[in-house]
Amino acid sequence: MRNHIRLAVLGLAAATAVVVAGSALAAYTSPTLAVSQAGAVTTISFTTNGSDDATARAVIYAPVGLAVTLGQAPATVLGKLESTVIAGALGGAVVPLPGQVTVDDPARYTANTCAPGAHQAVWVLQIQAPTGMLNVPMYIDAAAGPEAQFAAAKIQVCLPPPDIPEAQGGAALGAKLVKAQFSVQGVFGTGLGIWRALATPWLPAVGQVNAAATVAPAAAIAPGTVTAKARATKTGAVVTGKLEQGGTGLGGSNVAVWAGARRTALKRIGTARTTASGTFAFTTRRKASFFQVRAVVGSRPAPPVCQLPNPLQPAPCVNPTVNGFTALSAITRK
């Protein structure tokens, strides 16, 4: 089935190249989803490469079993937005556009063309653009039917094509989205699982959706921990421990070592790097009595995620990630 999709994509791209003089073959391989959680705040990031075709539609699925709270009052601000676009009307300038996520009344959007009908919630990405405020609605519902087998909820959003005139439905400023990172508070509970998305591009310069090129980026959520133990030596101390995520050692990462004469007066004294198994050892000549290790790990690629069953087939799983995290060990005394 995937081979058929790839052939369809190539055939569709070739046809478009004939119809639209000078257009490049369709490309849509870079969409990446990343999700992180910190208490009640969930941050969702969707990015693409500027050389890929523009995104027409994205559907983001929260993992099955995750608690979801909808029904916040209209005008409630759920969180911040950081977006980046390539503005064709500004000579292809890369423009950062901040904003916020605000709840709106779902009854106002039943006739929308992106996801027609009633929805449990509508969030509006309120984007501060050079030409004024841009409002991009997102439609949120609890998963139902077959989707409920792998998802707790879904978020749907559509974007206008950047390469046709605005008067014909094109994007303001010829804006092509390359990054959208937004946070929402008090909506999603914390928990393990895999967030998934269906991302679909536009065919270049014709204002038509290229459904055959749909891909399915994925983002895993797994907890991170770091442990530490201090042992006295003749000249100071050795601090050892392990950095893990999801129960697996995390190699090639830096951890910061803190120490002090009192438990409440720790200062950073250096950095250790983890081995392939996630372990580390740090030697110091300081006469400190108390030690703690702290780790800040960013979101990163996670190829094994795409080896798991993909409920969004035939769209291929692409660019899987795992969440970043911040971890502190218990304070240990040598």
C-alpha cells in the first residue's frame, strides 16, 4: 500500500509540473511533531522544512487513555503561541509571529470548511502579524469510533495556500507555515503514550490539496529521571549515577553536578557526560558534603517509534520524536 501511495505522489507531482510551468516536483517529507508536558501545561510543536510543499491540513491525536478536559469558557487564554512563516509577499523573508491560544464558542464554527459540523471545543490561534491580527481556528473533539482505539482526542486545523492570490483564498502575505508551537493549560492530563498526526500538503500553485502525500509524524511521551550517589575519596568525592528515559539509559547527554557544605546551599561545580548506557562519573576535589545532579534534555529523534504499529496507515510514519524533560536527583550526602 505504501508503494502505491509513493507512486501516486510521484504521478500527481509530475502532472502538476506539466500543468504549472516551472513548478518543482512535490515534496512533503519533513513534517515533525514534538510534544512535552510540564504539570498542567502541554506544549505541541509542528514544524516543516521551508523547501517542502506548504501544509494544507493537520490532525493531531492525543494518546488513548489521556485525560482530556474541554469546555473552557470562551475568551479563556489557554497558552502562548510561537510561529514562524516564510512570507512570499515579503520576498521570502522568514518572519516570527507570536500569539496566543484563546477559546471560542464552537457554535460559531459549525459551517467551517475544514471540519464541518459541531465540535466540543474551538481554539483560535491569535497571531500577531505585521498586517494585523490573524485568527486560525482549531477544532477539538474527543476521539470516537475507530479513532478511539488509539486516541483520546483530536485537534484539526487547516491553513490557506501561500502561493495563490489572497483574493482567491490564498494566505495573507503569502505566508507559508514552517513552525507552530503552542501550549495549553488544564486540558490534557499527564501520561505516557504516542501523540500522532496526519499532515497533508497543498499541490504547488494550484490551490488543491495533495491527499496522496499525507504523512504521519509521531511524538512519544516518556518520563525522564536521573539518580546520583556520592562517595568520599582521599582528595574529595566521586559522584556517580544514571540518566534514563522510559526506563532506558540515555547516552551522550550532559548532566550538571551541584555541591555544597549544606543541603540548602548547593552550587554548580561541573558537568559530566553519560556513557552509552546512561551512566556517568564525576570526580571533584571540593570538600563538599552534599551533592545533587540535574539534567535538561531536549526533544530529539526517536526512530524506534516508527517501528511500532501505525494506526494511521496507509500514511507512513515519519520523523518520530521523544519529549524533552528536566530531572533532578535526590540530594545525596557522601
